[in-house]
Amino acid sequence: MVTEHARSSWRSLLLAAFALFVLGVGNGNAQDASQHRPAVTVDGKVALASLIALSDGHLLRLADSLRILAETAAAQSGEWEKIRGPLAQAGQLNVPAVNWFALPDGSYWTVQEGKAAGNLSTRAYFPALLAGKTAIGDLVVSKATGRSIAIVAVPVVRPDKTVIGILGGSVYLDRLSARLEREMDLDKSMVFYSFNAQPLVGLDWDPGLIFLDPTKLGQEDLSRAIRDMLTKTQGVASYLFRGKRRTVLFRRSPVTGWWYVFGTIPEGREAARPDNP
């Protein structure tokens, strides 16, 4: 639980960081912003790094819990009735998610619903898991709930190197976004979001924008900025969206492959519009 003192410290840090950020970048365009980059090298990146550390940290902790479970006798059995209880307990320690176990043929069970009607074998992340790799941050629409999720999953590997199943968590993007906003106690002049290479929005302070392609919102200045960010691993951007100028820092995470974005709207952000992005 985040204490009031911790929240106050968070806000002080973020406001101090972006005070220098805004003074350094102002309301110029993306080209102007890059000329002022030395002014935000240290302080502006502190706030962005905090966002990345919190978000990636939640997903990594879930992955670690699943890896530990994957080595237990219950998981190694490959039997759902033995796996369900420990998997439910692992889920209680992490971000809100649908936790599941899948067999190599793609059939799967969830802690919440038991045997699922769908099949995961057609998911893009599935072959890599069967090859023994971990998946963190794949953005999909849940087959079980129809909600926008980020996948965290690990293979269950026996001593002979055979993958006999997959343990996963389907993390609700809207609930993770809300959790980050609470943990960081953001000022109303601050915004954050993430997107992947497609691009699809993963996290966003405005839930109405989650799982949308930001280049298809009819906002040409935003589209330009997103396309430019996709060509870089980090930097500064400035663009108009919903009639207000955003000045943002961005950096790509090696954990999820997402571009995380954190910035300011000097005149204050508008109310979130989940029904009308």
C-alpha cells in the first residue's frame, strides 16, 4: 500500500522533474524539442524512468511468480486440478489478471472459469513459449473475457527439456493503468501512455484510448509524433492532441518492447473519455 507520505514524495519528484522539463522544451515542435534535450537529460528522465520501473516491475513480478510455480511438482504434473490452487494463490500477489494454464495443443483453463472453450495455439506469442521462452507484454484481446490485456507467460519445462505446458497471466490494461495512476498520484497536468510496434496503445491514463491505434484517431500531429517515436528508442516529442499541446519524453522498454511516454499539458488535461476517445 502506498502511504500519503510516499504519494507526496512521488508528486514532488515528478513536479520538480517536469518543471525543468517544460522550461527546457516549452511548446515547440518535435524538432525544437530535440535542440533542448540537454536541459532534460537528468530531471525529465527521472519521471519517465519511474513510470517504466513501476509498470515493468508489476509484469516482471508476475513472471517471476509464474516461473517459481512452473518448477513445482504441481505444475510439472501438467494436471489442472493440481495446478489451479497454487496458480490462484500466485495471482493474489500480483496485478489484476486472469491466470491460466495451457497445454501444448493450445487448450487451456483459467482460475476464474476452469476449462475454456477457446484455444491459444494461434496466438503469435504461443510458438515462442513452446520453444522455452518467456512472453511479457504481448497485447491481445482476451479469448476468455473479450477485454484488452497484456500477456505474461512462462513455459513449464521438465528436466528433460520437454515443454509440457504454459502458465500465464492476462493482465487487464485498464486496471494496470489505473493502478499506476494511483501509485504515482499524478498531477492533473501530467499524462502517460505506452504503445507497441504495431502501434497499439497498451497503458493510458485515459481508458478510452487503450488498444487503439493512435495514428488512426484523425489527429495528424499525434500521428506524426507516434511515427517519429517508433523510429527511436528514446527522445522528446511535442504535438497537439484534443486541442492541447503535449510535451513528452519517451523511451522503449527492453522488457516489454513498449514505448513508454510521460509528459505534461501545461493548461491541465481534459477529463478521461472512455466512451468517446
